[in-house]
Amino acid sequence: MTNGNVKASCMAAGMRYPCHTSGTSCATWSTSDCITYDDADISCHTHYVLSANLCGDANPRHCQPLDDTFVYILGWQSDDSAYGVDYETHSTNLLGANYNDMYALCVDTDDCRRAPCQNGATCQDGGNSLTCQCAPGYTGAFCETEDECSSSPCQNGATCQDGVNSFTCHCASGFNGSLCETDIDECSSAPCQNGATCQDGVNSFTCQCVPGFTGTLCETDIDECASSPCLGGGTCVDHVNSYSCVCPKGHVGDKCETVPYADGCLLFSSDAVSYPEASQECQNRGGHLVDVKEAELQRLIADSIPTGSDVSPWIGLKLSPGVITYADGTSASDQLQWTADGRTTSCDLCVFLDGTEGYGAKTASCMEHRDYVCKSDPKPCQRNICYNSGVCSTCFNDSYSFCTCRDGFEGEFCNIGISYG
């Protein structure tokens, strides 16, 4: 029983070997390869500590379980003898080289041999420690505790709370169900109004409004009159996704933009553009920028624009040095009323009626952006819509029709008789 044989026997059995001394309070006859043994305040010699624990007597010669056991002892004898104990002869200090087929004192370091892990867990030995790899549903150092949350049963970001043989899912906002598996339909209460379509989201919803409504719930009817679309002092009436204009006397059109009179129709545009653009737009409508040659027409235009309006529209008149011409090529009329400083001809300029000075004529750069007034000459209607011998006329490519009533009748269609008291 040499030290080499003791060491080889322990290692072959998958175990480690202690030395004759514990390696704690005394390190003589010990090596770093040996298991450090707790002397338990009994002795620093391994056999003595084992005897006290096994037999209640610190003398190993009287402890039968230690009979014929040998331990590794470094540098004790030149023949590499291990150190032994014999119970029958009550001897210690047995020279291992003199004995064969005795017992090597080894230490089982495989902590997993005693199967400490529970509930189907896998044990992994770590030398002086072990680790239990738990099966799903269990936790703890030895997998002794059942944990229903370990398999992450709760869905959609929910928090799992373990209970006794149960678990509870605390759902994130917007989900419900035992596993928080159901996305709550925020549209189920029909929150969207006025025919809107509800689109469900996570803990939210969106209302897709039908035309004419706005707001988070599409609860607000859009006021199409907010932009004041009616011209000529017309009254705007709001509808769902539309509006209508109630025109004052003398105005017609969807926006009350047209004023029929004896010589044709005037069309008032609310689009601010340059003079060339205004001229082209009037031609596109079947007319031309209005040639204001008489004071009466100038006054009609002024009276057709509501009081307080800041409109100062282009008219069909251009000035060049020494030359003033209308759109039809004729010279300016002496009846046109100018503002005090309006008639400037130092360069090519265009004329507008200045609303801030009583709609007197005034010159400006033709590239300025202003509203404008178009004129269309009248044409007979293809079908007479006027009553009581009224005369039907159309203007602006038949876009507008109006009636000229004979004496004693009035109204849009000359259908109202005038009573003279």
C-alpha cells in the first residue's frame, strides 16, 4: 500500500484522496492534491478525526471501521509507504509497503451520487458543489419548489404571479383573458360618431371620419362656412361636407359670384392672381376683364362688393407711358373715376379699383396679386326659362342664366307680380 497505489485506487473509483494530515491546522505530510479535511477541533490527523466521528473515540486503534485503512502521507518513508491503522493489533503507523490488498481511504466528491435534485431535475457535479437543472415548472436550489411561471405562460407582456399549484397573469393595458391572450377590442363600444369607421389598436382606437366631420371621435361637423366662401354679401348655410349660399338681390351663382345686368354679367373672383393670369382666367370662362368705361358700371362694381371688404380687384385697363387702353383696345373713358394719385403712367402698369378709396381707379405693377372682375356679353337662352314674357339670357359659356322682366313683374324667373298700391 504505497502512496502511489492509494492515490491511483481513489482516482480509479472516481474519488479524491485525503492526506495523513488535514492540511488546515497542520500541513506536514500533506500535499495540495489532497482533500482538505475539517479537523473539527479534534486533531489535525485524518484517522483521529474519522475515529471520533465514527466511533466516538479519537483513538483510531479502537475504531473497527478504520481497520486496515491507509492514507496518503507525503515524505514519510523512503519506500513511499502509505500510513495505516490495524484494529485487531491496536496499531497505528503501519508502513504501507509491508501490506497488500488493504483499504485506501478515499473521499467521494461526486455530490450528485446521493441524487439531491428533485422533481426530475438533472444534477451537475461541480467538485465541492452541485447544480440542479430544473425541469419546467420547478425552481429552488434542489428544484424542490413548484413554479408555474417558469414556462412563461402569460402572453403579450403580462406579469406572471406564482401561486400554490397555480399562477395568475396580470395583463398589460389593452389585453385580457386568463393568459392575457386576447387583445381587447376598443371598438366594441362603438365610440366613433357620425358614421365614422373605428380601427382597433393596442389599448387604443382610431376613428376614420367620413367627409365633413373631424375630431378624435369624429364628433365635430366641419364648418364649411368658416372660410366665408360666399361672395357679394351672400349668407353661407353650412351642411354636412358642403355649404350653400343665400344670395342677396342682384347676385346669382353657387357663391353669389355673378351679377347680371343690362349689358351682360359680372363675375367676381376671390382668387388673388397677377393681371396676366386674371386676363387669361376670364378668357377661359368665356369672358374678359371688365372694361369700366362708365361711372355707372364703376358704381355697380363697388356696390356689388360687401361693405367692409378689403377687395380691390383688377379691371380691364392698362397704362403705358402716354397711352391708356382698355382690353378691347379703346382709349380710357373720361367717365372713369380715379383716386387722387392713381393715374400714373411712368411705366407699364395695370389698373384696379381701390376698395380703400371708394373704388377709384389706381395703377399698380401688373405682377401684383389681386382679385379680379370678369365680364361676359349676354346671349339668348336656348330655352326660355322666364315667365310672363321675360327675356332669358346666358353668359360665361351658358354657365349662368338670368331673366330680364317686363314691367309689373320681378323675381329670378319674372314669376312675381308687382302690386302697385
